[in-house]
Amino acid sequence: MAAKYPVCFCLLLAFVFCQTALGQKLSAGFSAGPSFSTLRYNDPAQLPFDLNFDPFDFKTGFIVAANGTVHFNSSTALRAEVNFERRGGKSGVELSDGNGQPLPDLTLQEHFDYVQVPVLLQLSAGNGAMFLAHFGFSFDYLVHRTSKFPGQIIVQTDSKTYVLDMPSDFLKYDVSLVGGVGASLPLSDWINLQLMARVNSGLKNLNKDEAGFEVKNLSIAAMATVQFTLQ
């Protein structure tokens, strides 16, 4: 049943685009750039941590995208995209073996490949070179996971050692809150270069183990877009 919702939403979006496109200015473009992502963890309820625990730091990935945009006027537009983004995280804690011995040279990296459908309100201001802002939601599907957690991570603190059972399975679907700012620079009468910084914050708990702790996506992308005016 869950798989039907993104399909229905895309069909509805296509219908809205067809209806609003009559008499409206249209543009389309292609984007690419690096992304910096991590996996956000809440404190495990069963462990006596007195601080926010997050075993992963940001790792570098990438994003590629295509968009279609309906411009209602000079300052407001509706933008829909189809994106591919590699997300994940790399270990940001001291790892130990099963006997508690530190493993300083071991770094765990998780890679998650997502297909995303962001739907964004685009606001702009200026003449010629323009300020851009994007706000909206993204519907994300996990197509591939290229590495695995160990069954446990041992976390060393100044006073204690904690053993954490890591998630073994992740949800395929995520919904993200998206926001971004940037600029649009004219290259010709019908081509613009858009430079955007975008934050994508996952809203769903990806950990399918109900007894475990919450895991959510967070990524920051720097995107360059070549945008073509169609009519």
C-alpha cells in the first residue's frame, strides 16, 4: 500500500502541471554537485548517555537531478525534480574490537543510494541576476545500500565502554523537508546558470527495529543547474 502513494502523488503532480502549464512560462534543467550527508541518531533509551550520541560524521557523496518548473509570475514558481543522491555517513567514534581494544585505523562508511522526487516552491527576486529560494518536501526511495554495519559498535568514553546494537535493516521510503538558497545568473536569453545550497532533512525513522534507536537522514548539497526556458 505504501508504494502506491508516491505513484499517485506523481500522477497528481503531472495533472497539475498539465493544467497550469497552459499560458504559463515553463523551464527545465539539469543539476549536479557534491553532497555532504550523515545519519542522525537519537540516544538509545536503554543506555545512560548524558549527551547527544551520534556515531557518524559527514561523508562526501554526490547528487544529479533533472527538473521541470512552472513559473506563475516573475517571483513564484513550482518546481518538481527527479534526483539521484548518494548519502550515508562515516564513523565519528572510537571503534573497538570484541575485547574492547581500540581500532584506530578502522573507519566504517555507509552508502545509501536514493531516488528522490522533490516538490518545491521556488521564490525569486531581482532583475538579471536573481536570488532564489526553494522550500518543500522530497519523497525518497532507497534503491541500494553498498555497505553494512557490523552487528555492534563499541563506544569508548572517558569513563565507560558502551556496546551498541546497530540497525540491521532500513526502511525503503523516506520523506524529507527541503530548503535551499542560491542565485540564478543569465547566460543568454533562454539559458540560466543556477547555483544552490540545499539542506535535506529526513523526517522518518529509518530503523525498522522497533526496539532500537531512531536513525534519520541529513544531507547538504551544493548544486549547479543549467536551466533552459521552454516557453
